[in-house]
Amino acid sequence: MNRRYRKTIIAGNWKMNMTPTEARALLDAVKSQCAKAKWCEVVVCVPYIDIPLAVRVLKDCRVSVGAQNLHQETNGAFTGEISANMLKDAGVKYVIIGHSERRQYFGETDALVSQKVGRALDAELRPIICVGETLQQRDMGVTLEIVGAQVKAALSGVTADKLRRVVFAYEPVWAIGTGRTASTEQAAEVCNHIRTLIRKIYGARASRGVTIQYGGSMNDANAKELLSELDIDGGLIGGASLKAEAFAAIVNAANQ
Ligand code: PGA
């Protein structure tokens, strides 16, 4: 991380876990254990149904609420979907876009991700854009090309002014939920590549300001080392964000 130029952000991705009843205790624990972090921003990306509760519990504390997805249209006949404006109005600040589980199980393409990023920015939400290669792509040696194409597509409609609100999360698909973390060198190489690409499009100053997280089996044991890299500005945390102590330990590592 490099706090001189950009925010360090630790975001929990609860995925499809925690009923509102279950969420209450975890939110209370996150509030008491993470709200004092001064040097990093803490976010919990909760299921839609938990958003009102999360906003209520975390009101008046430094932890922000995020969502895990949104629909690409602003409103209309899209039964079962949630719009950017609904999230904004409910008190949400961040939204994960293009998570590999959405790309894999719900057919989200780079073009759709780009549309969703546009909607999020229009509503003044901060998108956390997920990019990352599969194991097969890494083995084929095309990681940087794949991630580069995802980054370029996601940014295709983003003006320099709006780039300031964008967060990237580099999440190798093979490291998500597997207990297998990318090595610090692998993670740093790709995060650095993402920043280099952003620099080519928007210039050095803009690229220095973008927060780039690592995600994929990040936990209390490996967070400190990953975050010691200048280009890794935080983490998107799945499994470990469901345990308040583990999540707080990662927040602590980012708050050093
Ligand atoms: P994990 O998930 O920490 O459980 O690997 C990360 C993510 O999917 O964002």
C-alpha cells in the first residue's frame, strides 16, 4: 500500500451468507472491532436483504456498507433486480462489480461489467471492479493479457474525473475460496500491471490515486505481507470476513 497517494480499503464480501438475524451479531462485532481503524477504510459488502440493517448498525461509525451487484439499467421492468439508485438511496457507498462468481455463474461479460460500472458511477457509488485470470489462463501464460483486457473494458466509459471513485480488485479465480493465495510476487505483478495500464490511459497522476486491492484467500496470516507491496492497497475478503476476529486482524494489518 502507498497511503501517500491513495486510500487503503479492506472490504468484506459476505457473498450469499448471513440472514438478517445472523447478520446482526457479525455487524455488531465488526463495529466494535474495526471502527477505530484510522488509516484504512473498512467496508462490508452484504447481501441486499441485509443492507438496511447494516446501514442502521454502522451509522455513525467509520465502517461503510457495500452491495455485491446491481442491475445495468436505471429502472424499469426487470423483475427481481436492484438498481444503483436504490442502493444509493438505501445508504450504500460501494458496490462490487464483475466478481468472478458473477462472470462464471451468471454469464456476466466485460461489456456488461462496463455498463454496470457506468450505472454505479452515475449514482455516485464507488464500484469495486473485480478482474482476474483462471488457473488455465495462468498456466497458459496469458494472465496479464486477460486482466488487461478486463481492465480496459471496465474503464471504457469512465472519464478521468470519475476514475477517482473507481476501485479495482485483482482476484485470481483459482485463489478464491480455495485457501490457495497468490504469492506476494504474483499479486504485486498483476496489481502493478493494472496501474501501468491505467497510467497509459489516464496519466501518471490519476493512476497513482487508484486503490487496487488483492482478493483470493486473503486472511489474517497473509495480509501483512501482501499489503507490504506498494501496489496492493487493500483486500477484498470473502471467507475471512464472516469471522469478526479474522476480519479485524486483516483491518489491523492494513492500519499499521
Ligand atoms: P475468499 O473470497 O477470500 O473467500 O477467497 C474472496 C472473494 O471472492 O472476493
